[in-house]
Amino acid sequence: MVYDWDDKEQEVYRMYVEERKSLDEVMEHLRSTKGFTPSKRAYQTQFKRWDFPSKQSPAHKNEPLVARTKELWEKNTSQKEMLRILNEEGFEIKE
């Protein structure tokens, strides 16, 4: 089935990229408000066509995060405490 994506890009960008909603949340919103029902794979393909930035940001490529983690590790900071400190310092990471 072919879907009309033309009028959806701005709304989807706002929700998925700016508001950082999950793909499932975006899909549910469009399904319930517009009756728009493409598959998850169709959404992912469309995101690539629209050149949306990836939500995946590997921690090992974030040099400030790696450096700060090393500092905390060298001070024998527990993992739980490291997580708390790093989040307080503005790094968005989860367990």
C-alpha cells in the first residue's frame, strides 16, 4: 500500500526529533488522529528519505562523556553515582 507522506513531515519531525517521542508514540498519534497506518519499517524508510537525524548517539563517540567517565572511574566512583553525576552535568544517559 502507498501512503501519502507529503503533509506529515513537519509534524513527525517535531514529535520524533524535537520532542524526542518514540517511533511507537508517533505512530499511535498519527493512527488515532489521522487514521494513518504505515508499518514501522515504512516510517523508518521515510525518516531516511527526509534525512532525519539518528536518535542513536553512541556514548563511546562522545569525547567529553568518555573523558568525564574516565575521571570518575579513576576516583573509584560507583556506577550508580557516576550515572547520577553525569546526568546532573547534562549528559543524557541511562543505565
